[in-house]
Amino acid sequence: MDELPLDQVRTLLAVVDEGTFDAAAVALHVTPSAVSQRVKALEQRTGRVLLLRTKPVRPTESGEVVVRFARQLARLERDARTELGLGSESGPVRIPIAVNADSLATWFLPALTRVPQAPPISFELYREDESHTTALLREGQVMAAVTSSPDPVAGCTVRRLGLARYRAVAAPEFAARHFTGALSQDLREAPTVVFDRRDGLQDAFVRALTQGRSGAGRIRHLVPTSDGFRDAVAFGLGWGMVPEPQAEPLLRSGRLVELAPTRPMDVPLYWQQWKLDSPALSTVAQVISTAAAEALLTDRGSGSSAHP
């Protein structure tokens, strides 16, 4: 295989984005038969099955590689058109980014306002747990991600952003009712607030206190927004690990109490992005790195670290 024909690569991307061969045919202004033939030809050329013929279609692991290449190719073409003064008709530069909810609720959105808008940039944010944002990179859905994984996705670079600090907190009345003995034992029985079923931070905190013997309790309230999570804890629904910037005002006002003041939990965050010579992406990466250095902690003076 000497090369990947660009019309076949773009057709595969259209099928994945549109979900069906027929919809891709409409988007490309060709017949469904032409779409099918191009995809089959690309599969024969690569010697791999690239699509699962489901509804909607899904790329295989090999298909994800080609899809990521197609998106990078489209980005390079768009950047070249912009530099040549030919990009005005196609609108602003689109930068899709995967980011965790707590970063969105604290430091990430203010950081985006610092990005220069010459040329104009349109952000497309995907909210995902920090331990799973790399999956969107791997699938080619996003160009960059805030993640807790230091291991670069194939075709990506990685840089450390800093540590996001969490505090184990509860409402005063809840704490008085549920935490009357040894904290490590009480945490295994008290109701817990979790972000979603992937949220392992509360379990990681309890395991750290119990030397790995146990996780958090079985009564779990799922609250899938960062502000809602904080409010659920403050209202006394359960205890939880709240980001320090969100916890501090409520601790000062007395609406929350800290369960283990000397045991904060620090989650390392990284920025991963495509290895792509894109001026817009490079600018965003630099702004995010600078903002993270201001908002997050360094390794010095950190507490326990965890990978939820």
C-alpha cells in the first residue's frame, strides 16, 4: 500500500460522521453505491475492516486510525486555506476539545476567553470524565483533551498541566449524624454523592484511608453536573470530594465542613493534542497551559494523588 486515496479517506469520514452510507452519499453529492465502493476499496487497500455495518455505523480500531488521519488532513487543508486568504467562506476555525466537568466549572472556560480571535476560533467542547477523555482523542472526535492520563494517545503529544485538588466535605448536620467514630469506618457506611458511574474519586479517597481495604459506601447518589454535585453535598444528600475552588467559599461560610483537613486528594491533569502543525491549535494549547499554571497546583506541597 503506497498511499491512501484522499477521496476514499474523506468518504470514510463522511460515513462515520453521518452515521449511514445513504446519509454520507447525500452529504458528498454522490450515489450510495459510490460511497459503498469507495469504502470497500479502502478496506481492500488497507487489508482491514474499517467499519462495523451497524446503525449508526461505527469505526473499528483500524477505522479510527483512518478517521483520525482524515480529520487531521481536513484541519491541515483548512489552515492552509486560511493562510492563503481563502478561508473566509468556510467560517471560523473549529477546535473540538474534550474536558472534564470540574475543569469546566472552575478554570477552563475563563481560559478560553484569553484565546485570540484572529482568525476567529469556534470551540466545540465535549464533557467527559478526565480518565476517559483520551477515548475521544483516539476516535478522532476531538483535537485535544484535558485528561488524567500521562500516556500519549497514538499520534498525540502530552504535557502536564498541574494538580486539581479535591477536599472531602459534607454538610455540618450530615457530618454530625454520620461521622461519630473512626472516619475510615464511617466513610464506608455513609451515603456518598458521585458524579456518575465512572466517578471513582470517592472510592480512591476511602481506599487511601483504609490502605486499600474498602471503597466508599453502597448508598450512592448520582449527580452529573459539577455545580449540582457541590450543591447536593452542601444540602446534606451525602459526602463527596469537591474541587477546592468550589469548596473553599462554602467552608468559610460554614455550609460545609472538611472531613480530613490534612488529607486532600490531588488529581494530575494533562493536555493531550494531535501532532499537527496547526497555528490555531498551538495558540489554544499555549493559553490553556498558562491558565492551568495559574489555577492548578504543582507537585510541590501536594497531598495524596489519585487517578479516578
